[in-house]
Amino acid sequence: MPIVRVTRNYQVTLPADVRRELGIKIGDLLRITLAGERAIIERVEEDLPSFELGRPVGEEDIAEAIRRGLLRQLGV
């Protein structure tokens, strides 16, 4: 298990072997979950809302995309 140091800005650097193992790339989102005295880091797959091209997007479509995004942010 690699050991990393916390910088004065409370940042840590993930070692290259950890990044490779988890498939973490620049710009990826990570979720940190606390489990007692442990912090669990997971890569998050972004599920961005998308709409079919050429079809009108209505208020209900937008409201549903916002609802899904909020639920995702809450971890539900």
C-alpha cells in the first residue's frame, strides 16, 4: 500500500500505479466515502443527460434530466 503526504492545501497525489489500476484520468470525478476511520475513493462514471438529435426537447425532458443529476449528486 503506497503512503502519500497531505500538502499544506490538504491535497494528496494519487500514485501512478493506483491511477492505472483504477483507470483514473485527468478530469475524472472521484467519490470519497467515509467508513469509520477510512476514506474510500471510487472513480465515478459520469452519466450526463443526453437527448436524441433532431427531436424537440420539452420542459419535462429538462426537468427529468435535472432530477436525475440531483439524485446522482446525492448518491441515491
